[in-house]
Amino acid sequence: MTQLVSGHRNLSRRTASLIVGVAVLLVAGPAASHAQSLGYAPVEQQLAFPPDQATAPAVEQDEDSQLPNRLRRTIVNLDTREAPGTIIIDTANTYLYYVLGGGRALRYGVGVGREGFTWSGVQTVTRKAEWPDWHPPAQMIARQPYLPRFMAGGPGNPLGARAMYLGSSEYRIHGTNDPTTIGKFVSSGCVRLTNEDVSDLFSRVQVGTKVVVLPKAASLQARANSDRAPRVTSLPSGRQAMSLPVSAIN
């Protein structure tokens, strides 16, 4: 009899424990599920918004839009006898014109030679290069001994994204890694454009293109959106430019 009573008590205890365990699971189940949901939510958020996306740098403003209005690339009316495809450098006004024909030209703002390094004459594009290497000539190194003897092409290269070599001289029409020099007399004789503009010009110019460089005293006039534009000032004779250092450093 005693064993029967004891067995009944043990069964009752196990039953009670089982009931309590089920109750705990019923109560804890939603909470555990909610906890799992909370634990998963940050993972979902991390996948949707990775850290590198939040810290990615903003896209830089294009170079041409940073220039003053007068130096931005634009189509102008230009009355000239030069054939379409000719390049005219207006040294005095720091403009480069690419003749389109029909009394129109594409005008770019440029940087030109500083005092003592300007020149004029007629040259021809003899070579084109993308992201050109830079080899400062001996004359430039003599003036600026700190310059590197060689610099591989790239965004930090003073010659910029493109270069068009003029005749057998050391002059170039090229890009620049310093757009703030556009519109100024800063170079050792070369003509510089923003990388954006020189890339545009590069795509239009062919080897053999004629390049007319006006003397600083001869100003070329052109007007945008006007049917009346004055004729080009008389061009200099066809003498070849003297060989001077390449433009790259102020």
C-alpha cells in the first residue's frame, strides 16, 4: 500500500513538472521567436546598407563646370578662312578654337605660355598620346632642379589625360592636373586644357591637323549666338616655332 501511494506521488510530480514545462515553452516561445527576429533584423539591415556604401565619397564635379563661364567649352560664330578641322590658338585671350566650318568654331579655355615663353607660328600635330609619360627636358630641369627626371602617365601627371605633339618642337597641346591654371599665362610655352576638354579635342583632332598660334599682340574675336562676327586678325607667317621646354610646371 505504501509503495502504491509513493508511486502515485512520483507520477503526480512528473505530471506537474511536465505541465509546468509545457507552460514555460508556451510563454517563452513567442519571446524566443521575437528574440530571434531582433537578432536577425540587424543582419538584414547590414546587408541592405553595407558600411562602404555609407562612407563612399561623393562624385566630384566635372572640371568644365568649375571654370568661369567665359572659359567653358562652347560653340561660337567665327569668320575665318581656315579650313574645318584647323586649330587656332588665341594667345591673348587664352582661347583655343577648333574650326567647324560654316562660320562656326568650338571654343575652349586654355592656359598658355607665361611672360618670356609665348610664341607664334604654324605647326602640325605629328603625334597623339593618351595619358602620356612626362620627360622634363634638360632646360626645364636646369631651371627647376627639383623636378623628377621621369613621371609615368596618370592622373597626377602634369601633362594630364591627353597630349597632341606639335611638329618637331617640344610644344604640346595637353591636359593638366591643375584646372585652376586655365585662362592664365602659366606654362613654358605649351597650351593646356582641362582633362575633360583635352579629351574632347583629342577625339576630334587627327595627326596632320594644322595648328595656328597667334602672337599675343594679335587678338582674335568671336561671338557666341550672333550672326555678326568680325573677321580673324591677319595670321602670322608660316614660320616654325622655336624648340622650347615642354609646358607642365608653373
